[in-house]
Amino acid sequence: MIHKKKFLSGLVALAAVFFIALPVSAHVTVNPSQSTTEAWETYTVRIPVEKDVDTTKVTIKIPDNVEFKMYEPVDGWKTTTTTDDNDKVATVTWEAESEETAIKAGQYRDFTFRAQNPKEPGDIAWDAFQYYADGSIVEWTGDSDAELPHSITSIAQSNETVDSHGHSTKTDDAADDQQEDKDAEHANEGTNINTILSIIAIVLSLAAIVITFIRKNKN
């Protein structure tokens, strides 16, 4: 009887964890959740459908300190962007071109874009707006403890600098450290060569003394 009660209690606890975790897993997310300053990052927006209604459109707001670069086309979906007064991309929208290409209940779809991270470390928030076929809109714009939280990417300080093409190079301090290491290696190589030459010279000198000694004894 005791074992049966423990078993039932375990099932209840497991079910509670499952139902608590279910809404969280259905949130709109932007990955990766961690990146570095100034990196040209490939971000993936995952859109799950929580309702029994198709999702027909999704809009992502680009944070003010993030530079949108380009997006990956998705078959059956039209991608558009809006810009602010400074011609900076402010939002990206993916919209299904037909009912057939909309995201169905129980499904999800990934949308991918490239952006350059801010110069300063910190958290960036991705506000998302999910549009359903019945005209309803779910706004994923709340804090982490909200019912409809926005996705967060933590930006850490990088020791690399990135040019306008997304190519990264070490910072001056790192480059100096690398150069010092190389100089030390060269110095060690020179010391080793000098040591070897000295040993060879000593061996040759000893050989010359031995040969001279042998010749004298023969005479």
C-alpha cells in the first residue's frame, strides 16, 4: 500500500513538472542565448504554435544596438524589413504566402538571419509578435518572469575585433602577447643552436687532442 502511494505521488509530481514545463517549451525563442561583442552572429528564431490555429506571420524587433545584416529565404514565406529614421533595420517580418505554408498546430518553424552584435557586453532582448489566422496576436515582449517573455541573448566581451565583412582578428594586446611568445620561441631556438654548436666545438677539440696524443706516442 505504501509503495502504491509513493508510485502515485511520483506520477503526480512528474505530471506537474510536465505541465509546468510545457508552456515554457512553447515560447518563441531566438538562439543562440550567448554570444560575444561585435560578432557577426547567425540567429535562429523558433516559432512554435500553441493554439489550434495556424500561425501566418511573425515579426521580430531588432534591438537598437544590433545591426541586422541579411536573412535566409524560406520557401512559401515572404520576408520584409522596416527601417528607422537612420535607415537601420528595425523589424523583420516573415509572412506565409498561403494557407498551405502557414505553421500548423503542433508544429514549429525556424527563421534565420545574420546580425552584428553590439560593441558593449550585456543582455539584448528580442521582442517577437506572433500572428494567428484568427486575427489574434501574441506579443512576446515581457521580462523573463512574465507570462509572455521575450527571448534574451547574453553578450560577453570578446578579445577579437571584427571588420565590416565580419572577419575577426585578435586585439592589439592579444597580438602583442602572441608576438612576444614568438620572439621568446625564436630566442630559445637561438640559444639551443648556440648550445649545440658549443658542444660540437668541445667534442672536436677533444678529438683533436686525442689524435695529437696518439700521434706523439707512435713517434
